[in-house]
Amino acid sequence: MFDRVLVERLAAETVTKGGIMLPEKSQGKVLQATVVATGPGSTNKDGKVVPVSVKVGEKVLLPEYGGTKVSLDDKEYFLFRDGDILGKYVD
């Protein structure tokens, strides 16, 4: 996987804070995800491995478009390059 990161998007919210039910078309694309697996990292010009910047279990912010959809065991995952991930959430 090299510098790839496998993530599972969080479920879209179906109810607003005020209690209003949202139809599926009104729900925005979820840009938050949990890291499921990572590769060891990419190699630089010197041949040394540059590790991936996220770890398994961390919550990350994804770009609106991009990533490769992967279906495993009836679940949908997305594969992103480490550099495509916009940030990670800190508790």
C-alpha cells in the first residue's frame, strides 16, 4: 500500500440539532473518517521510508472528491494517499 491510507467514512447525520429529519438528498457528503489501515510509507530519493502521518484509529478530514472506493465484507471503505488527507482530529 506504500503511502496509502484505508478509511471508513462516518455515517451522515439524519437529524439536525433542532430535531428535523433530513432526507438523503439534503445530507452533505461526510468528510470525516476513521483510519482502518495504513501502508508503511513512501520512499524518498535516498531510498529511506517516510512513514505515513496518521495511525489506525485516528479520525481524519478528507477532501470532498477523490479516493478509491473499496468494498470489503459488505462495508464501503475509501483508499487515499497520505498527502491527500487534509488533517486529523485531536480530542
